[in-house]
Amino acid sequence: MADNQSTTMDSNTYRSRERGDESDGQPAAEPKTKRPSFIRRHPAWILLAVVVLVILIVAGWFGWRIYFYPYESTDDAFIDARSFSVATKVSGYVSAVPVTDNQHVQAGDVILNIEPSDYQIALDQANGQVDVANASVESAGAQIDAANAAVDVAKAQQNSAAAALQYGQQEANRQQQLVKSGSGSEQAVQQAVSTLQQDQAGVAQMQANVTSALKNKAVSEAQKASALASLKQAKAQVEEAQQNLKYTTITAAQPGRVVRLTGAKGQYVEAGQAIAMFVPDEIWITANFKETQLTDMRPGQPVDVTIDAYPGHTLRGKVASVQPGSGTAFSLLPAENATGNYVKVTQRVPVKIIVDQWPADIAIGPGMSVVPTVTVRANG
């Protein structure tokens, strides 16, 4: 039995050796051991990565707090101005254009001249009408003086006739008393009565003369009033002619630049025709911020401005005002939100920004794009 066990062991050993030979002579694999984790193998690197990540987070927070949180910016901004067209008030041929395109002018500088001869003639005619009206006023005044004298004469004559009438009445009464007493004659009575009647007629005539003189005085006064009205009208025509003559010279009302000049020497222009556009020196920035950016924005806050056309220039300014309402509310066709398909959209609100000092070495005008950055909160 021991021999059988020995034989079995030998055969198993032989098979094992045969399997070992069949595996190209490689030894049998040893049992595998468990490998440690990455964290256990590199604890220092993991700690360093965590520290770097924390530092980056803290630095990012401070960077956002310093460079982004205090500011509100928008690229929907442009330079704005109250530019307007320069137009003529009188018609005529252009005699001179002392300026050229894009030229800067001061208040009072001549932009365009219109031939003034026709308007000078009209002024001379108006002055002649004033002289005629003055003469009419003086003539009416003299007539009033004459009428006053005539009234005085008529009143004096009336007083004289009244006195004669009184004497005639007394004489007639006396002659009648003499006839009754037998001392007078009938002829004397008749003569006294006739004289009395003549005196009465004279008094009536003098009263009519006084009335006529007063009416002539009223007519003279009316003529003087008419002459004064004509004089006032003539003076108004003189003023109009002077204004028209003045309008033949078009000047700048304020400092600024002349752009899009269309007037030329020898051109005939109509009254009200535009001959140029004028851009005043007073310009500002209109920045359309989102309504969600206005939470902390107030007038007087400092602003940094960069101009798209001149990126090397950074300007300083301040917030002047915030429009009380969105831009669409004041547009020609405002939005109508009372509909069933309403979609809420963040609105834009215009903010006026005043620049402290515009650079003089570059051309800046309305419509140019800028990027304003407003400091609305304290740094840090």
C-alpha cells in the first residue's frame, strides 16, 4: 500500500514537470500582493495640489472682488451731441462761404454770406416810409393845433354873440316898457326886436362854429392817430428789413464744427434750406446699461472711458444722470407688452456721462463707439 502511494506521488510529480516543460520552461507564477492607493503613494503631491487649488480659489475671489465686482461696463455706448442743421432764413444767391468741411468755428464766426443788395434796398424803402409817416404825424399835429385855435376863436365869438344877445334882450324889454308908458315909439320897439332876433341867430351860428371846430379837432386827432399807426407799421417794416439784411450773414451761435457743408458760392438758396450740419463742442456719452446694472449706479460716480477708434486714450468722467425710463419707452413706436405672447426681455436704460476733458489732438464726434466703465461700488 505504501508502494502504491509512492507510485502515485511520483506520477503526480512527473505530470507537474511535464506541464512545466510545456510552458516553455517558465517557472510557475507566484501569488500577487495588493498595491497601495495613489494618495498613499504620493501624499505630498496631493497636499500640494490642494493648497494650490485653495490659493487659486482665494486669488480668483480677490481678483473678482477687486477687478470685476466694483464696476459696471457696457459696449452699447456712443458719443452724443445736440447736433442740428444750419439753414437760411432768407433766399438769395450765396456770395461767400468762409468755412470748409469739418472746420472748427467760434461763436460769431461767419459760415455763409448771401448777396445783401436786395435786402439793403428793402431797408432803404422802409426807412423812407418811416420819414413819410413822421411827416404825416407832424402834419396831423399841426392840424390839431389849428383846430384848437379855431375852437378858441369860435368860443370867443360865441361869448361875444351871447353878450350881444343879452344886450338885445334888455334893449327890447326897455323899448316895450317905454311904449307902454307912452314915452317910446313903435318903430324903436320893432328895431329892438329885430336886433334881438339877429343876436339870437348870431349866437346859434357861433354855437355851430364851435361844434364845427371841435369836430375838425377830432378829425385832426384821428388823422394823427392814423399817422402814428402808420409810423409804427413803418418802423416794424424797418426792423423786419434790418433783420432780413442781418440774416444774409449766417454765423455760428456757439463753438463747434461745421460738417456736411452743402452751400457753395453762386448757389441760389431758398429760405429754410439747410446748408450744413453743426456739431457743438458740448458733447457727452450716452451709455445704454442693462436695467440690472443700475442697482448701485448713482450720479457723480467716476467713469473710465475707452474709445473704439482710439484705444490708446483712456478718458475720465462721471455719471451725470440716469434716464427715468427705458429707451424703448421714449421711442417712436414703444413696445406694447399687453399681449398674450409676452416674453420678458432685460431693458436698456440710457445713462448720460460727462467727460472731464476731451483730447484735442484727435477727431471726436457724435456716433463714435465707446466703452464706459463705472465704479459703482467700493474696491475690496
